[in-house]
Amino acid sequence: MTAEPTHTQVPVVFGDRSLPAGFDHPHASEEARRIAEQGTILRVQVGSGVHGTSVSGQDDRDEMGICLEPPEHVTGVARVPAGTRAGSAMVEFEQYQRHTVWDSPGGLANRSGAGDLDVVVYSARKWARLALAGNPTVLLLLFVPDAEVVHRDEAGVELVENAHRFVSLLAADRFLGYLASQRGAMTGEVGAHTNRPELVAVHGYDTKYAMHALRLGVQGVELLSTGRITLPVPEPERAYLRSVRRGEVPLAEVVAAVDDAEQQLIALRASSTIPDEPDRAWVDGWLYRSYLRHWSRG
């Protein structure tokens, strides 16, 4: 991977855009893979490694990307197969989603672990819709440090340089919604569940789930306070999150910390100086320019 400086502080990064081969999953056909690979403008690490909360030897690698699909998938009615064994079933291209753990016996039912890659590459239009709505997961992509960037071309650079245009108070309700649902999972409310029973057996609760819930609270407070998210999570919060993950913090204390973050978010929703709405006009213009430039290059 090589990085070349541009006229701004955000560098172009020419990296490997290749993706794991297609699979029998609705968003993992070979055609969808080719679209995602050829149209990738930005791809980064978004998991525990970029947050600074990973535990050596225990984590998979999570990546997220954005691609520009061909014109027939934007202005036409083209579809892609719904997986590698889809037969005649077709779906609209919205993303390429692939977990390498699916290649092991058990397939889609497998849970990712150390050494596995989980990657999703969204169409730029779908990613933009989610980001404009304040989705915490996709907004994160705009704040990843250069060292964690897999690939970023000129369109990706322009996007990152204008991260502030996606940030709005709409994110407050999204963060609050995530906190409410994840607190429910931690406290065993009806309808909530964990997929890590081994952690519950040792610590009494899913410590990785709890760490991510609290991380979301910390990052939501920062976003509503400053308009940005710092990665990795700054100290001392990072050390505390890691202690939660190691099971060193009682569940009651974790829930209290999540409750505190929730109250801060509620207060910031009423007092934050970030815009009420994102800059949709700029985003429309960026999508228009980026797609036309991509298509003109064939």
C-alpha cells in the first residue's frame, strides 16, 4: 500500500481493493463483488482495532467501504444475482457483504473470531442515506486515521474532507436508540440476547457487547460536542473500555456508565451547536460529481 499526498492534509491511499470471493448470500454474488471492487473509493478498518479496544489474539478484522456502481445500476434497472447459487433470483445492488468465516464448516451460522475478515462495501447512495440519517456505524468511516485506511481515491478524499457536512443532531436519536437496545441486551430484558454465552458464563454478562455499548455512548457524546469522533478512543476512556471488555468492571457499574452517557446525549440533543440537519445539497452534488467522473473513466 502506498500513500500519496494531495493538496490537502487528507492523502490519497492506493491500496488493495480485492475482496473475498462470492458466496451463497443475498449480497455476496460474484457480480456484486466485481462491482464493489472496481468501484471502491474508500475502504477502512472499523472494528476494535481502530477503536483501540482490541484484545490480542481474540478479534476479527472489520472493514467498511464505499463504491460507485455502474450506470445501469443507478439510472437503469440492472440487478445482481442473490448469491452464488441464486438461480434466477436477483436483487438490487446495495452492498457487497462477506465474512471469511463462512468458508468454514457451518457456513453462514459461524461466528467470526480471531483472524477472520468481516467486510461490507456499500453503494455510495446507500451509504450516504444512512450517514445523512445519523447512523453511528457508517459515520465512523469518515473519521478513521490514515494508518487504518485500506484504499482512498480522490472521491474518497473529498468525502473525508467534508465529514462535517454529514454531522447533525439527527445522530442524537440514533445513538440513543443504540444505547437503549444494547442496555437491554446487557440487563437481559425481554427480546434481547447475546451471542457470546462463553463470556456470560465467565463474567456474568457479555463484556464485549457491554464495551461496545459504552464506546458508542462515549463517541456519541464527543460527536454531539465537537462534530467529530476521535480514533482510537482517547484516554482515559480507552483504558476503561478495555477493562470492561476484560470483565474487570461489575455489570451494575457498566449499566450506570451507559445511563450517564444517555443523559449526556439527551442534554446535548437540546444544547449542541452542531447543525440540526446535514448538508444534503452538498451530498447530492458530491454523488453527482463522483458518479459522472467514475463513469467517464469507464
